[in-house]
Amino acid sequence: MSQRFVVTPAAGGAGDAGPRPGGGGSRSSSPCREPDPDPASSPEPPGMDALPILHYSREPSRYAVVGPLPSDGETLLPARSTVSLPAQSRPGGLRSQLRALEGPVRHTRGDGNPGENSPFIGSVDVDGERAFERKSMALFEEEMDSNPMVSSLLNKLANYTNLSQGVVEHEEAEDSRRRQAKSPRMGTLIGVYLPCLQNILGVILFLRLTWIVGAAGVLESFLIVSMCCTCTMLTAISMSAIATNGMVPAGGSYYMISRSLGPEFGGAVGLCFYLGTTFAGAMYILGTIEIFLTYISPSAAIVRAEGAGGEATALLHNMRVYGTCTLALMATVVFVGVKYVNKLALVFLACVVLSILAIYAGVVKTAFDPPDIPICLLGNRTLSRRSFDVCAKVHATNNGSATTALWGLFCNGSTASISCDQYFAQNNVTEIQGIPGVVSGVLLDNLWSAYADKGVFVEKKGVPSVPVPEESRASGLPYVLTDITTYFTMLVGIYFPSVTGIMAGSNRSGDLKDAQKSIPSGTILAIVTTFGEALQGNLVIGMLAWPSPWVIVIGSFFSTCGAGLQSLTGAPRLLQAIARDGIIPFLQVFGHGKANGEPTWALLLTALICETGILIASLDSVAPILSMFFLMCYMFVNLACALQTLLRTPNWRPRFKYYHWTLSFLGMSLCFALMFICSWYYALCAMLIAGCIYKYIEYRGAEKEWGDGIRGLSLNAARYALLHVEHGPLHTKNWRPQVLVLVNLNAERCVKHPRLLSFTSQLKAGKGLTIVGSVLEGTFLDQHVEARQAEENIRALMGTEKAKGFCQLVVSSSLRDGMSHLIQSAGLGGMKHNTVLMAWPEAWKREDSPFSWKNFVDTVRDTTAAQQALLVAKNVDLFPQNQERFSDGHIDVWWIVHDGGLLMLLPFLLRQHKVWRRCQMRIFTVAQVHDNSIQMKKDLQTFLYHLRISAEVEVVEMVENDISAFTYERTLVMEQRSQMLRQMRLSKTEQEREAQLIHDRNTISHSAVAAKTQAPCALDKVQMTWTKEKLVAEKYRNKDTSVSGFKDLFSLKPDQSNVRRMHTAVKLNGVVLDKSQDAQLVLLNMPGPPRNRQGDEN
């Protein structure tokens, strides 16, 4: 016969050998060979007990049934009284991500209906839709008391968002409270691409790029631009991976770093990012003032130049004065009118775009008609034309020739014989074009660098010049001198801030329609665009723009002004977010503000820090400071992505697939190198500041738990990590199945079901702990040798099945107590199991094993008390070995009760293994008459999109119909059995024995009229240990347990709640059989055992 998961064998017993799917199936090399399945150990081959099914519970009250399905009329799900578990606790898992969406928990009395005394289910006053749900899915009534049905939860799950509400503009705050919040409208272009473009194309591009090219040359400038853009591109790739790993809340890069690397790194890097944003505001303000005083209105300078070299000093003083006034004005605007800042953002952006278009137009124009921008040279030295107009020593007049203003600057008379500067006398004055055009060969002339010290003449290469002794140079002449010492690393530090706008899109994540899509594409596209612009800008000068140079001047002015306002708007909110996170106690005062949420105190501190940068006054000195903080931020973004990728946590499923940990590591290394290339002392200072903040947060406790990667890494560490993990509870994102596998041993002390370890190793994608536990009955003094041998056998089998983990064997007086001890004590510290995996009791209906069902149910209850998930593999001998491969097929998930997420996680983990890799995932959920199945399907698809899980979705409608006679009779037999045991007044141990005997010979029917004579015979066959006291008490007991007492058994009417549960089980069994016949594996919820143990025998 052909054995397939999901379908019943067409012929033969459960032990028939047949071809396995995908080949494989080699024998185990462990000391204990895998036994052939015994037909006798799998009773009722055609029914539910002959097929592998996996029961699981993410929570103690949630179970799943997974595996091959029956083909005949046997019920797949047993009645509620057969296997059940009370809903008492809900351990963390993927469920915790959605716990905020769950409704209020309802508590019940323990009755199925008001007035009924049922040990299986609680009663609660419900009406309308809730009452209808209870009737139509009665099998899961108890679960509905504390957890919602999938049909009522899907709409909330599909629309779930963890976007934290930011500070709304105070002008719109009241209106937003009165009307429903509108969904974000911004797409990739407006929300990410253009903001990144505006921040990247800023003051450095307009004011410093052409100067960088002149000093470093084309080749080294290309290297500088390439290094910086490569750094930001790699960081953008890492940021895209983090941003697409789930919902992206408002908070930008600080949120991503803090939630990925923990509160210590988050606080340290967050403050550095805040300082970088604040100094960026100072840089933009200084750029605004420099453009205003240098290009728009030079006459507005308050401090005038005095003496030689006074212009540079006067400019710095003017920038301090105007910068302080501008900062005060901008801070006032941010404090009073944040709404106007946001509205002006598009105006500033339009100015930037027009400026860039003007540059491109000028580049095209110079190829045909270069602009007339003459530059005056004396010899090969460049002259400043502020003090003269005519670039010549003499010029022609009507009366002959006359000296020019330039002559008067270098000479003391009107003729050449009067004293003149020696260099002026020996060199000619020439005039060249400042922008000769792209086809003039200027590219070759500027290939190599021309670094110089401060105060050196700016000389034109290739122009003849007669040198003069150094001491003959006079001061105060109109030469163009270098105002700063230039070298490669310094230029890198100055240029890098021009590419630091890549976080502008992620900072607006709360306003994006689909942040997971917009952030990666918009950021990377902006970097590519501006990289090309930087290369093109290498060949131009500020006067290149067409049709007028004023386009660049006005555009750059508004660009820097708008960027400064944005920095002053964003930095206080970033500080407020850090303060409200509570990770740095002394900053908590800055978490407060005005009544409308505006960060007043944070804005004040930001303005003071920004004033520090303005007092420095030099744009070239502020830029390296800014570079340090941004480079540190980018370095930790790359570190977060690399760490999450290497850890391979189940929660790490980015939708952005074009990333790799090597790229993140390269980006992190490049950021670290650039920090020291720009300025090693600034880099050390920035790292020292971050280190101090880190240790301070660590010292103060860092009680925040955000599911960060560092905490996930600690789970795999040794003693220090174990102690570290115990400091706080495990976060949802770090949750992974850490499995305690309970195995049974045969007479040879070998594992009875080796495939259970095969299944365990196939779940290893969770990267969690695996503990294989077993129990030997007896005392340790008598069984320690056998225990040691059994432990070695288990370890050998674990090696064969590639199940990496630990083995723990317990010797106990009873199997029941040993299992309980393992569940309680297995593991160490943070490395403790949260999931129990065990096999379904295969011989629970046979007389030679009358208590296997009792041990199973008690183990389920122990798992409940320990607040752990439970996986029960039914007929596990039919599960595939690790060498086998499924070439196709499905893994079906029947999601009936919201279980917390493990039901979705199990197929994802299995499909990471080569055995199940080619299987597709299907998810079924149940809709009742009042449910909108079409909307449920849409909501479930949206929910799976948010979980980053690919699966087919189908909603199955279960229509209400009459209860069948088969359901009624099965329920009646179940209740008659319980009533008979109560009337016999047996002790607890005797009831457990009698329950099995009654089950094996029970043939009670409604037509059994001769029950009066049959009942005493049944009592005679009861196997009991008689004592003298029991014999005396039996005389009085028989009076009550007369034959007439058993008449009531046949007049019983089954409890209506139990009938509904049985009806649900039968209907659900038929639906699962119909839909999942072709599946390789099936997972579904299983109801738990009763709270009242009197129903255990059913």
C-alpha cells in the first residue's frame, strides 16, 4: 500500500511497508534500530487512531492536530470529554504581538448552559452573535471565553498596526479628535524619494562640491563620492531589510536601532543621532548665512574686514551674529507654527528641484555655448576682481594708453619705472574662461589633486610664470589664497554630510501608505539619483546655472533654510521620544511639553546645542562633527541587520530580499573606517560619548525589553548570557520553540518512536533549545546503570537524526511523576523549554495498557500548569525521515481558535527544512452562517501579508444542520459510562481500572431490556483487591447499587452542551477530511481536557 500523510491507507495495516515519499528512509545507525510499525500497536487502522496526527497547543488551552487524516467515518477530533485542557494561562509567543487586539477576557462558572452542571465548559451570559457562535462551534466554547474566534478576529488582525501616534500639529489637534483619522496617503515619490532628495542635495553640494573637486582633482573626488555613496547605499540596504521586517512605526532610524539592538545601544546611538541632527541644523543655518552674505547681499555684513586676512575673520563674526538671530527666529517659528514649517516643505523642495534642473540645463548649454565668466591671472596666480574691473596692466584710451586699477594695486606710480611688485613686473596678466565647457579638455587638466596649506596662492596649472623670491611678496595684494589646509581625509569629512539624507524617508514612516514598500525603493532611488548628480557636479561651478545664476543662489538659500527648519523640528521630537522611552532617567524632563504635545523643553535644549555649532561659525569645522554622529548611526544600522541575519530568528523575515549579512558587515566596516578617515580625534570623542551613555544605561538597569537582537544573541551564549537573560522577560520577537521531547523507551532501553526526533530536527529552523527527556520506572539506586545506557542510546539517536540539543533522563517510581518532573525542571535559566512534544498514546484502547490515556491526560494538565505549549504527534512512525523529500504537496493549517501564532509559525519552520521545502502552505478557517466569508478571506490574506508568510487561504462555511443519530448515540454512551462509575461508588484508582474495562466491553443500547440481569454479571467481573473492611462495607454498598439503580442509565438524556460538542467534532472531522485529503501534513486546534477530572474516562 502507498502511505501518504493526510490520507488513510487504501489497504493493509498500519505497519505495511510501502514506498516513502521522495525516497530515503535509510535505517538508523544508532545502537537501537528503528522498529517496524506493529499493526497491533495501531488499533482501528481505518479510523482516526491509525493515522499520524499532531496535536499542538501554543497556549495550554490551544491544541493542534497535524498529520494524515482518516478516510472513513471515524471522527478526526475526539469529543470534548476525550482530550481537553482548561484555558488558564497564555505564555508569550507570536500571540503577544496581537494581544492588544483581543477582547476582554470573560470568566465562567463551569456550566455549558445556565442551570446545567457540566464539568467541561463554563457558562456566561451572552447574547446575539456571541451566543450563536457558541452554539455553532460548541466544541470550542471554553476557548471562546478567553480567546476570540478567528472569524471575529480576522478583521482586527488584517488592519493591525503598531504605528505609534506622534505629535500632531496643535492647529489640527482638536479637529483630529472629532473626526476619524485618515489613513496615510503619501507614496514612495512624495513620502520618501523627494524628502531624501531635498536633504541630500543641500548646502554641501551647492557650496563645497566644486571646491572639493578643485582641491582633490577628478579622480580623488570620484573616490570620495564613491566611498560616501557606497556607505549610504549599503546602509540603505540594511535599513530596507529592517524596515520591511514587519510594521514600520513612526520613529525613524532611532526606533529601528533601539528595537533591534536593545535599550543600551538604542539610547547611546539615539542620543548621538539626536546630536547629529542638531548639529545638522547648525550646519544648515551657517550655510544659509554664508549664501546670504557671500552671494546675495555682501553689503549686509555688520563686521567689516580690517587689514590683511581680515575678510575671513569678519565673515566668521558676521555668521555668528546672523546665525544666532536666524536660530532664534527659526526656533520661534518651530515653537509657534509647526504647521507652517510642514506646509513650506514642498515650497523649499520645489526650489531645490528647480536648482538641480538649472544645473543640468547649464551642463547641456556649455557643450554648445560656454558662459562668459572670465578669471584674471597674474602669471599663474588667480586674482580676486573685487578691487578692479579690467584684467590688464594698461588699457587703450583716446589719447593713447593708461594704467588700470590693477596697476595701482601693485605699483606706486603711473609708469612702469616706478616701484612695483616684483612678481607683477615680471609676469603678464591674462584672462581665461572660468567655465570653458565640457569639451574643452578641462577634465584632463583637473585629474590630479592640488592640496595646499592655508594661505597659499591658488595657481593655474599649465600657465607660464616667472618665480620670485619668497621674501619679495607684499601683503594686501588681490591674490586668491587658500583659507584652509586641504587633504584627502579632511575633504571626506566635509563632503560626507551631503549624503546623510537617507534617513529622511524612514523618519516619515508613520505617514506612508505602505512603508515596507516605499522606504527601500524611495531611499535607494534617491541615492542613485544624487550619486549621478554629484558626478555631474564635478564639472561645473556655481555660476553654471541656466538661465540665470540667481536660480542656484535662491534655490540653495531656500534649500538650506528649509533643511534647518526641518532639523529644528525633528531633533526635539527625537529627544522627546528618547526621554519618553525612559531609558535615560535624567532626560525624562525633556519628555514633557505643552498641553498639545509640543516638545517645549526639548526644543530649548536643541536650540542651545545648535547655538554651540553656530558659535564655531565655520561650516568646514561643523561638517566633520556632523559626519561622526551620522556615521555612528549608520554603523549600528548595519550592525543590527547583520546581527539579525546571522541569528536567523524566526521573526526575521524581511520582505526586502536583496540584502546579505556580508553587505551589512561591509557597510559597518566602511562606516567605521570613514569615521577615522574624516577625523580620528572626532571619532574617538564620538565613540567615548556613546560608550559613556551605553554604560550609564546599563548601570541604571535598562529595564526596557524590545525584543532586540542582542537579547536574542544572549540566548545562545554561555554562563554570562544565561545570567543576563534572566534579568528580564523574553520578548515576543525573540520567542522560538524550545522543545522538550518526551520519548518512551522499549524493553531494550531504546527510543520507541525514533521519528519523533526526526520531526524535532526538522523544526531546527527555530534555532531554539532541544531537550530530549525520558523516564525509567524504579529507583535510581537500582536503575542507574540502565539509565546511563538509555541516555547513551538517546544521544546516539539524536546524533543520527541530527537533533542538536541535550538529553535528560529521570528515574522515578512512576511514569506519571517522572514526566511531571521533566516538565518542571528541564532546562537552565533562560535556556528552558517552552514547548513540549510527545507522541499520541498508541494503545489507549487496549486492555494490556489500561492507563496510557491517564498518563497522557495528566501530562497535558502538567503542561498547562507550567504555561507551556504542547505538540502531540499522532502515529509519528509514519512521519518522514530526514533523508526523505516531498517533491510537492501541502501543509494544511486549520485555524479555528486564535492560538497565539504558533499554528502559523510551525509550517514556516518546517518549510525551512529540505524535507518540507517544496510543500506549499494552505490555511483554512471556519465561517458560520452569520459571518461574511468573502471579507474573512480578504482579512486573512492581509494578515498573512503583515506576517510575511506566503500561503493559500480558504474560508470553509459550516452550515447549521440537525444533529445526527450517530452523534446523539455517541454522546449518550459517553454519559452513561460516567454515570455507571458514579453509581458503583468506586475509589479513584478503581474508577480508572473500571473505565477501561467498561470501554472494552460496552455494548449498551436503547433496546437492552435485559439490563437487570446483565448488570450483576458485570460487577462480578470487576477486578478488585478485596480486604476485610471492603467486604464488610460491600453489604451496605450493594443496597444502594442494586439492579434497579441501573435502570436509570437507560432513561438518561444526554446533556445538550455535550451533544453540541460532539456534533461540532463530527462536522469538523468531515470538513477536514474533505478539504485536506491531498495534504502531506495537517495542523489544527484541539480542545483541551475538562477542568473537572470526573470526565477523564471519556
